[in-house]
Amino acid sequence: MNGENCTSVKNTQRISIAMAVFNGENYIREQLESIAGQTLPPAEIVICDDSNDDLTYQAIIAFDRRQPGLVHYHRNPVQLGVNKNFEKAISLCTGDMIFLSDQDDVWLPQKVELMTKRSERSGGVFCDSSITGSDLRPLNLNHWKNRGFSQGQVSKLTELSPRRRLTTFLRRVPAAAHDMAFHADLKELLLPFPDLNACHDNWIGVILAATDAWKICDKELTLFRQHESNVSKSGARLTWRRRIIEAKSSIVNDTFSWNETLFHAAMERLAGKVPDWVMACLEQRRDYAAARARMNCSLRKRLPLIGGELLNGNYFRFGRGCQSIVQDLLLR
């Protein structure tokens, strides 16, 4: 470890890494090495394994021989899926601060240190990630930009009013799970996750935003590897052709009902724990999703629904503005 690139840190908090894995034998050892090599090293890496063979376990054991006692390994007797697998890993963490980790990324050496400092012993913290190919070559794209945020826009969120910060997260959560960390006292509020497929990063982001319990670390601290086996394909550049494909896919998969369920669950979880104006924002976001979920009908029936969401401003408050309007007019 190069002393010129490292700072002297006294670790007064126990750091836990929650990692949900599934058939991760190709890349997991490299990720574990990058976590073990942090300038602020973790106390534990909690791995919950959904694999259908022993190859991932064998890769983990090879790492464990070099770093004994760091990994706490749990093999699931039945496959839980990514959502519940992360939930289990988080629940088993014993540290003061919990980082979420994918099995196939690589962390830059100061990720844990910088994010821990930024969190100020409360709430959560989000960083950015550099999107790479399977060989870790950069694709000249970062995660925040890929989610539609201009350069520096995310870091400036903390300068906005609480209402505008929340609205940003209700439109689209800037961070993904691999760029998130939060303090353990939030586990009671975050767990269990709603019974929705792959909602963990959106859920955590929305809950932290609704409680205004988050910070931004404006650095790319994760190498977010894209390859054929990724659960997340969010690393692809959003060309117009891809936007149309994704717009059609969201209609086919009814992501609007998914969002309606997500925000209704957030309202139930946060009832009596956040100000009334926060609950009102969550309700508006839920109702916007519900309105769009009802738009899989004839154009004659759809037009009044589109008009209503256009008049109340929800297309621009919670959606992608004109893109969402065109999606509802022409692609259904």
C-alpha cells in the first residue's frame, strides 16, 4: 500500500460490508481484495450466497485463506433473489456503518474512508461510480450522468431546500446500491424491504431522502463493472434508440404499478415518523405512478388521464417531462 496515497485514520467505528452474491466466481475475489485493501479497512464482510453451485464459495475460501476471519459467509438453503438476499446480509451485519457491495465491482482504496468521514456518524451517504467494461476499462461514463444528472448536479443537491431534495429522489434515485452506505441505527427503518423485485437501492434511497438523512460524497469511488451476467444493465449509454426500448419495456413490465407499490410501502413505513409535507409528497408520487399504471387502455380513455397529470405538473415533477408524455401518448 502506497503511503503517499493513504491517510492516517483512526477507525472509531466498526465497518460492515453487506454483499449479496449469486454465481459470482469470476470476479468476486478481485472485489474482496479491493475491499480488504481499503485505507479504512472493514471489520467484517458479510456474504450471503444464492449460488446454485460451489464455485463462488471456493473463490471466497481462496480469499479467506489470505484474510482469515474477515469474511462471514452464509449459504442460503433456498434462493432468496437479489432483494431478500441483500436484506439478509444487512440484517446480519454487526458494524456501526454498513456498506452495500456487488460481487463484481472494484472499490477504489479510499472509498470506505471518504464515505465514512462524509457521513458524520448519522444517516447515509452516496458516492458516484465509474462505469467500466468487463475488463475494468472505463467507458467514459459515470453512474450519476447515466441516470440523467448533469456534472455537479448531484453534489449541489445538499444546497437545495429539503422539499426540492426529496422531489429529486422521488423522480429518480441518483445512487445505486453499490454506491450506498448507511449507519446501523437505520436498519430498523429500512428493513424489511417491500416485497418487490430488485427494489433495494430505490427503497433505501427513498427512505433516506424522506428522512433527509443522507450526504453526498462527490467522487467516483466504485468501478462499476458491466458484463453479460450483470443483474443491473444501467451502465449502457442512453441513446435515443435505447430510451425508446426502455420506455416500451417499462410499459410491458408495468413499472408504474411497481412504483405505486414502492411509494405506498414507504408511506406505511414512515407514517408518524416524518413531517406531513413529506407524506404529502410521497402520496403525490404514489398517485402519479397509479395514474400512469391505469393508462394501458385505449387512447380515448387515456387522454383524460394524460391531461390530468399534465395539468397538475406531475410529468415534470416526478417523471421525465415531455419524454414521459410522448411515452403515454404514442408507445402504449
